[in-house]
Amino acid sequence: MAYERGFERKMHKVVCAECGVETEVPFKPDGSRPVYCRECYQKHRPKRY
């Protein structure tokens, strides 16, 4: 994934804490919080008003 200034974001493979599917995230999880795939994250994210 390339960005405007030519930097490439390092992606990290993880397993979704809810459904178990393997996915990639743009940060290195430290194990202190669950990590979700895109679909499960949508279910867990705070509601915007």
C-alpha cells in the first residue's frame, strides 16, 4: 500500500478475536486489546451521533 510521499505502510498479520479469520492491520498489536477484522470491527466500534 503506497502513500503520496512514497512511504509504504507495514502491515501485520493477525487473527480476528471474534470470527477467527486471518487479516492484516496497519499497526503492531501489543496483545493488550482484541484485534478485529474489518467486518467485526464495524460491529464493535462506538456509535457516532
